Amino acid sequence: HICSALLSVLERLSTTSGGDLAVINEAFDVLMDMYGLEDDDPNSHSGVFQSKNVLKHFEASIPLFEGKIKNMADEQKGKKSIVTEEDLDVWRETALNASRFVEYKKGNS
């Protein structure tokens, strides 16, 4: 059930509002933590990973996440905001890590 809830957060990226970038960032982080183990590790939950098509969700969501980060960065230029440059950097790093995670999982399938 946790996986489904987190994937629904990523699915919201395709809506116009797209959701809160901090929440989406955390969803990516938790999913990578949950499924980052080797497939033969008994704690890897590889069956759920496969059945929920987590990799396909990542592949569809990463470009949308990156786009929303860029849009947020562009909107913030010259404005005072609750979103800091540090926030943007953390989100960019998560997007990069998520891309690397996809490559890692593809290499281990």
C-alpha cells in the first residue's frame, strides 16, 4: 500500500498543478530507498517493484519533475520566495539520483 501511495504522488506530476515539489522529492527518495537493494536481497520487495511497474513510473515522472523544478527556478528569479536555492539544488540532485536509479535498475534486470 505504501508503494501505491507514493506512486500516486508521482502520477500527480502530470496534472497542471503538479503537486508540491518537496513532497514529490520525498516520494522519489523513499521509493529509491525501498527498492535500491539488489533484487536477490530478501528485503528488496522486487515482486512489488515489478508488479507496480515502478521503473515505468520513474521514467515517466523524472522529466516532468525536472521540468517543474526548472519552471519553479525561472519563476523565483528576482523574487523573494519560500523556495530557496538550496531547495532547488536538493530537488535537482534527487532528479539526477532518480535517473541514475533507473539506469541501475535496468542494469540489474
